[in-house]
Amino acid sequence: MKSKHLKGFLVQNKDFLTMTIIILLTGMIRLLIGPRIIDDAFITFRYAQNIAESQGFVYNLGERVMDTTTLFFTLMLTTFYLVFNNLTVIALTILIVSDIITLS
């Protein structure tokens, strides 16, 4: 009797279960691989850190040059940096959440 209910549940919720498995696998892969940070990310990290430390939206102090191509991501990093103070972990967390939202 229970197996009929389980089969019925699996058949009715096949798409939901498939997406749940994909989301879990994606998150696990991201966590297992760890951060793969390239040089471009460090530019964004530097901007976020300078903004958070009230130095302005600059890469080098005293130079007013806009060099980041990821304005919204930089501002997100800045906001979370004020609380958590670890840009690498913050960026990885944002990427995992973005993956999950994209797959949903």
C-alpha cells in the first residue's frame, strides 16, 4: 500500500524532485570545488572593501577612476562585507544562492 503512494508521489512530483536534486548537486559541487577566484574578482573585492571602509568608490586611494564592470555585485559585496568581513566567502555564497535561484 505504501509503495503505491510513494510511486504516485514520485510520478506527480517528478519535476520538483528533479529540480531539488539538481539544486543540491550544484550547491555541493560549488562547495567541493571551492572558490575559483580569478584576478577580475579581486578588483571587485578591492572596490567593495574601499567602499565599506569609507574610502570611496575607488580602486587606489586618491585616484577617482571607475574600473569595475559589476556595479551591483560590488555594492552587494560591500553590504555583506560590513557584516561578515570575508569577501571570498561572501562571493561564493552569493554565487551558490544565484545558482539555486537560476535553477528554480
